[in-house]
Amino acid sequence: MKFEFEQRFPGDPDSVVEVYLDEGFWSGLSDLSTTRPPTVVDLHRSGDRAEVRLHWTLSVELPREAARFIDPDDVAWLEVTTWDLRTQTASVAFEPDQAAGLLKASATAAVTPTETGAVRVVHGDLRVRIPLLGHKVEPAIVEGVGDHLEEEASAVAARLDG
């Protein structure tokens, strides 16, 4: 299932990207409704490239049926975001801790200027490979991704304002 989300920020694109590259931002991120604050596994820059590796854990209860395929009490993944600092674009890979063959997801993001600040557009693709159920689960997961990105964007905007 393909998806797209747009986030608007009060700061310029460079400032927005800097928040996404700030370990303190990630380690201080709280009040998320569906995940625990991420663990910063690695964050480094080299020339015009930067990579952020975050380990996320889901903090919502999953349907009992999910237990046939995954441990619903241990849904976690590594998010690897690779930034091109010249173009303010990023590619994002997701590596599930368990059942990696059942879920495939990737995304790209671009931060561009607007008249009042910046916009970040996220394009992605999510596939759940569970016969007869995958296509039913995908919209719910994408909706959760959207909710998460809204909360994350609010935290970024608060950081820019603060």
C-alpha cells in the first residue's frame, strides 16, 4: 500500500533537518500514543550524508489474531534514515525485529521551503505478506504511521519554536 503524508513546520528546511539529526530530540521524545520513545542506536554525519538509526517499540495492544504470526508483546523495529544534506532528502528503511518476511516497508522524505517555513513530504510503501489478511491490515498500519508522523511533527515544531 502506497502512502503519502505532509508535515508543515515554522522553521526553514535546514533547521527542520537539524532537529531530525539531533540525538537530544530523539532521546527526549515522549508523549507518543503508539510507540515508546525511540532508542538512538547510532547517529553520525560524514560530509553531505547523515544516518540516524532508531529502535522503536510499539506500545499498543494488538489483536489476538496477530499472535499467530508475531509476538504481539514484542513488536519492534529498527528505522534507518539516510539523509542527503545537500538536497534535504532522505530514504528510510524499516527492519522488523521479528517476522521480517511478513512486513516490508520503505519511505522517502523531502524537506522543502514554503512561504511560511518548510514542508516535509513523506512517500512510502508498506506491504504485509499474510495471506488473506495482509491487504486488510495495511490500511490500519498506514493510519498508525500517519498518527505517529503527526505527533512527531508536533514535537519538531515545538522544538523549532522553543
